[in-house]
Amino acid sequence: MIRRIRTHAARQDWFAVAVDLGIVVIGVYLGIQASNWNQDRQDRNVASELRTQLISNLKANQDDLKARSKYYAQVQNHAVAALQAIEAPSPRLGEAFLVDAYQASQLWRRPFDRTAFDELQSSGLANKVGNVATRARISAYSVSVQGFDITGLHATDYREQLRRTMDLRTQKLIRAKCDDRMQRQPSGGEAPVLPDSCRLGMNGDDIQRAAARVKSIPELDKELTRLVIDIDQKQALFGRMLRDAAELQRSLEGRSGR
């Protein structure tokens, strides 16, 4: 093509030169357009895969939130039982009190899964997933996910005080007989649950000594009260996140999210 342009220019056939240049320009333009179309197609394919990953992540998040809520309901029940035991007019702190006091210190330590949302942000294709309303929901949920662990993994001072004060033998016995049990979740992961009941088999003197040590924790009633309120805050967070995850999943799966 360049040789033709030179030949036509040497002959001063400017019309032919113009035609040749026009062909070159059109060829370059079509090449750029084809490249853009191909890149757009690849981006849409990647966005579709990310959308699928987001939906899968949201399903796993919902399983996680339901399991956390169930777990902390158990922990809170133990905290309330321990609080009621020490506030009773004539407290008789037996084996159940030791179990309640220890189980009230349990904590779900696993961070919240946000893999798909982090990948979406790093891909630079967030603007190609869903419509405007769906992308707004994705953005809002992503922000919530990033801040989830601040409240979701928070531990009050009670945990540290209880585990520093309760004697080692009793703690080991409780962990051996009453520790978390893992359950399979619908999404494939595992989540801990506490046993509904357990017996330690301690003798009366050991129970009294262990209970006295726990009861010696300064302002134990206030520490337990603070723990109960902290779990209320966690449960409120889990409820909000569960609703948001379900709404976002429906948006991504439905026609309105396309």
C-alpha cells in the first residue's frame, strides 16, 4: 500500500493518493474497532464469571451469617445463665455454672469471606456487572463486608479475664467435653456449634474451688452484662448483612439486575 501511494504521488495522481490514504485510514479504524469489540467481549465474559462468583459468595455469606447467629445465640444463653446464677439470692454455683461461664467466653474467630468482592474491585470491571441499581447494591454491600470484622470479631474483656482466672484443669476438662462441634453448611463449608449440654464429672470440692475462682473476677456481673449487649450488637449486624446479601443475590439472579 505504501508503494502504491508513492507511485501515485510520483505521478501526481492525487485522487488515487487520497483513495489509498482513505483505505489505510478505514483499515486502521476497522482494526481498532475489531480490537475494541474483542476486548469488550472478553470483559463481558470475565464480568459474567465474576457475577457467578459473587452469587456463590453471597450464598456462602448467608450460610455463614446464619451459623454465626446460631452460635452467638448459644454463647449469649450461657452468658445469661451465668449472670442469673451469680445474681440469685442464694447462689449455688455448681458444674453448670462453670460450663456457662466458660462457654460465654467463646468467640467466632474466622474472618468474613469477601474474596469475590475483592476480586471484582481489582478486576476494574465493576461497572460491567448488573445495572445501575445492582451496582449500587454491590458497592454498599462491599463496604459493609469490609467493615464486618470490626464488630463481628470483637471480643469483650470478659473472655480474657475468664480464661486467665478459671483454673487450667477445669478449662481443659470443658474443652475436652464441651468444645465446639463442626457442622457442614449447605454451601460446603463448616461452622462450629456448641453442644446443647455436657457433663464434666467433677467432684464437689473441685467444683466449689473452681466456681470461687471464677466468682472472684472483679465486677463479674458487669462483665457478663457487657458481653450480652455486645452479642446483641453482633446479632443486629448479622441480621442486616443477611437481608442485604439476600437482596443482592436476588438482584444479581433476576432480570432487574442485568
